[in-house]
Amino acid sequence: VHGVEQKGILFRHRSNVQRADVESVERDLAYLTSEHASTKVDALVYFQEIVTSEDEESRRVIGSRAGRLISSLLLLLRQIFEKPRSEIPPKFVQFFLDTVIKLCSVKWMMSIVGEQPLGAFVEELMSRLLSEAEDKSREAVEREGVVKLLNSANLRVLENAHPDVLFAILFDLLIKYRRSGTHPKFVSLTVQCFLKVTKSLEEVISLVSPEKILLKSHLYLVEFGADPSKMTDDVGVRTIKTVLNELGKLLGEQLWEYYQVVQQHPTPDQNLHRWIALVLKQQGPTPNTM
């Protein structure tokens, strides 16, 4: 172990790290949320090296703890941004977010993180992105840099996490913040994330559960679609129609098979059946199947 300086930060670096072992991973997970900056940085460097390695044993050890790693990054993210600015060096903030971006760019790991830890992490990233964009306590250049890094981290999650998990998370966030009625910017950002994931739907359709998307859409409409006069301007309704349009293109008449889950819901559907029929009528027969 020796000292290495990177971006003005001194950390202990374990030379020639090639393979993760359970003891080291467990120790460094604890280091991430410790009170000592040096151990946090050391742990971040360690996980970056191990997660990006090609070693199968390392992937096995990390893979079974991927959710815990994301949860630890979430706790560290909160620690950093909830403390007074004077206590957190800007270089450490940049180093941390750079590392988060690199970790979130590793598809094999991000694609196996479960809905609960990933959902909390995405919500925190989005919340920090919005709050930092409006935070006047940082210098303008520093603030813009932090916002850019947070946005990049969020985009890497959207690109590399499992699409089925992402759709579930985004629907839950849309319903949660739409229900609160006090976070229009968060709702708007959630819709942007929806559109980003939906654009790549053709590439990942085999990994997506259309019945889950339809059921989540139904749950949204049950709660917010009661007033027909407001539906035209409702961002959630517009988002659902966009997703339905893409599903219709890719699945054609097969989409009706997945609609059965909505028919089985105790609250009758007032909208989806009509919208699906319209989408399929406009597009004509589609031979594609999953």
C-alpha cells in the first residue's frame, strides 16, 4: 500500500489489485460510509478497479453485493451533499462523482442491481441534480460542474441498468411526485428519463415485461386519470401514450396478450384499451414478436 495523488487527493492504493475477495469487499463497503476521508477514497479506487476488471471471481464476489455497493454510494452521496460546503473539498466531490460515473457505466454490474436499491439511488441522484442546479451557495463554475457530473451519472444509470427495473422505478417516481403536487421539476425530469429509456426500447424489448408496464400505466391512470378534461395536459398521460406507441410498433397485436393483466385488476380500465386499439389501428399489422 502506498500513497498516490489523483486530482489533488491523496489515497492509499493497493498495488496490483487483480481479484476481489469477500473480506476486502466487505471491508471497503464499510469504508465507503466511514468518517475518514482517506478510507472513503481508498474504497472508491478499489471498487473502480475491481468492478471494471475481467476477472470472473471478482465479478461473482461483487455481483452478489452489487445492490449493497449502490446503497453505500447512495449513503456517501447524501453525506457529501448534506454537509456544509466548507467541510467537503470540491476536489473530493468531483473525484467521488467521477467514480460514480465510471461504476454506473459498467453494464454487467448495473444490470443486476435490484429495484429497491437502484430506485433509491436514482431518486437521490435526480433530487441532488435538481437541488444543485438551484443552489447559489456554490460558485457558478463549480455548481455547473457538479450538475454536469450528476447528470452524467444519471444518464449512465439509464443506459446500463436493467430496462425492466428502470421502467418500474420511473413509474413509481412519477406516481410519487405527481401525487405530492409540489415537485413539478422532479416530475418533468422523470418524464425526460422515461423518454430516454423508451427511445432504446427496440434494443431491449426482450428484457422488458410489457405486462408490468401496462399495469403501472393503469395504476397511474386510476389515480390521476379520473378527470378527462385534465388528461390532455397531463405529463404522465402523454408519457404513457409515448410508451404505448413504441410497444405497439414492436409487439403489434401481441400487446393484447399483455393487456390481460390490466383486465384482471379490480379497478376497471377506462383508457388503456381504447388507446392500444388506436395505436394498433394506426400502425397496422406488425409481424414482430418477442
